[in-house]
Amino acid sequence: MTLDLRADPIKLTAALVDVPSVSRDEAKIADLVEEALREQTTGFEVVRHGNVVLARTRRGLPTRVILAGHLDTVPIADNVPSRPDEIDGEAVLFGCGTVDMKSGDAVFLHLAATIADPAHDLTLIFYDGEEIAAEFNGLGQIERELPEWLEGDLAILGEPSAGWIEAGCQGTLRVRLTTAGVRAHSARAWLGENAIHGLAPLLERLSGYVAREVDIDGCVYREGLSAVRVSGGVAGNVVPDAAEVDVNFRFAPDRSVEQAIAHVREVFDGLDVSFEVTDSSPGALPGLTAPAAATLIDSVNAHGGGGVRAKYGWTDVSRFAARGIPAVNFGPGDPNLAHKRDEHVPLSQITAVTAMLRSYLSGA
């Protein structure tokens, strides 16, 4: 099997979806992408690093744009191979990864092979392990081992955004709050102290929490503080002596991780609970005032794109923002359909995003 990068990106999307690439099993699709880039593009240096495929031009142009997309998907749910269909008269493509994010990958690959005279030097990064624990993220590996490949004036991640520019991203923080009690037989409950009951004031503060909204560069980020896991109990006849709640704080990118931790501590101040940070990742500021980003916005608007909005959730744009590089999410597909059994992308969005990025990258 070979990938035809010059084919319609709709057809290329289907071809990518038809190659199973669940996280930790990306070798085959990486082989195909590497082979296609080497044989079907001109002026690109192509490098393979594990299951990450890198390519870049060195034309000496004044700006460099990074196009990055992950090759892995969540586990297949009887939705490979791809299947064309219609929904309310609109042509769509069903299949695992159609939204997240093989349609975005297809657009990037197609443009790399078909733009003869780009207005910017280009770097392409197709990486593995995005859908699983951060330690397996191929982009993180490149950041640690080949950081020069992440240098540029703007990074565009092909994450699904339905043709909108979704700027920046929220930060995420997970905290484990634990209450302590005294174990006892439930028939003589007065001899113990129920740690699960001790969660009540903590949960009350969560239910009464008022989320902050922040406008940054015209993008409104709404924060959220949520209990995402509760654990406690020993047996059906035992008053438990320990209980815990995992809390997830999605915070606007104007806060640092340290400021987010301090805020969550303040929310639960005065309660008799232990506090443990179990995971954190910083957000990414929109960076829309950077010249390269402003030009992208103009190009998208000129071609009837959705416009600009905040990104809810965390994506790898954070890695670029931490390096001072403006980064946006921009790709076909409704992000609300990602990971679903009926995941599907409108064909018109693949075509539209291709046209908008072609205009931007060629300086039309």
C-alpha cells in the first residue's frame, strides 16, 4: 500500500483511516507517511525518529510555519475501514480518526506535496502517542531530543476545530483530596468517624463553585473545577477510615500551574483534608497578535472560515507556547465527535480547510 499525497485530501483521509494506528501501534502508518514524503515531495529534508516522521524545507524564507499532527487513534470501535455516507443530505466520512485527526493529517500531507512555491519555510511533524499518557507522546520526545525541529514563527496543529481557529488551550490540574476517619464496625458506628461523610463539606464547595471567564485576545476561556473520581469504603459492615476525591481544574491560560494550584488550595482552605497534586500541564496563550498568526486569521476570514474562538481542553499547542511560539488548533471535524463510535467528518470541511491553508501557506 502507498499513500497518494496528490490525491484529493478526502480520498487521502480515507486511506489514512484504513490503516489501523491505535496508540502504541503506529509503525505501519509512520512507514507509509515517511515513504510518501520522501517520494512525493520536493525540497524537504525527511527524518524518521522512532515512530515520528519529520520533514522541513530550508528555502531561507523569512518565516517558518510548523504543521503538526498525531498519527495515533483511540481503540477502534468497529469503525475501520472508513465508510462514506450522508447525514441530512451532507456527505460525510465515517471512521476511527476521521475527526481526531487523520483528516487534519491528510490536509497537511496533501499541501506539502502540492504547494510548489510556499510563502513560508515549512516544518511537518507527524507523531505518535498523543492519545495516551504524556510519557509516550512523540512530540514530547522530539521536544526533549530534537528541539531544533520545534523552532518556528507559528505552529498549526491539525486538531479538529470544524474550520475555526481555536487559539491557545486551557491548562489542566488534577488534585487528590483525602479525608481521614476512624474505622469501626458499622453496627457500632458511634465508635468510629466516617471518612466518606467527611467529604460532604468538600463536595459542597465544589457544587457551589463559580467558574471564572477570561477574555484573552478576543477569546473567552471559561474555567471549570470538577470532581472526577470518588473513592472510599472498606466493606459492607465497616465505617471507613479514609476517602478521597480527585478534582480536575481546567484553567484559563493567563494562570500558571503554580497559580492554579494556589487557587485550588484556596477553594478548599480550612477543610480537614490532605492535598496532593497528581498531574498538571500549563495552558497556552492565544498569541493571535503575532504577525504569522494575524496573517492566518486574515486568510481564514477571507475564505469564509468560522473565525476565532478559545480552545476548551488541553492540546499540544501548550508545548509550543511554552517555547514562545504562537500556536493554534485548526482542522476539519467537530471535536465533540472525537473518540465516538460514530466519529465522522463532513467532506466539505476537509475541502474548505485545505483551501484556507493553501491560501495562507502560498501567500495568496
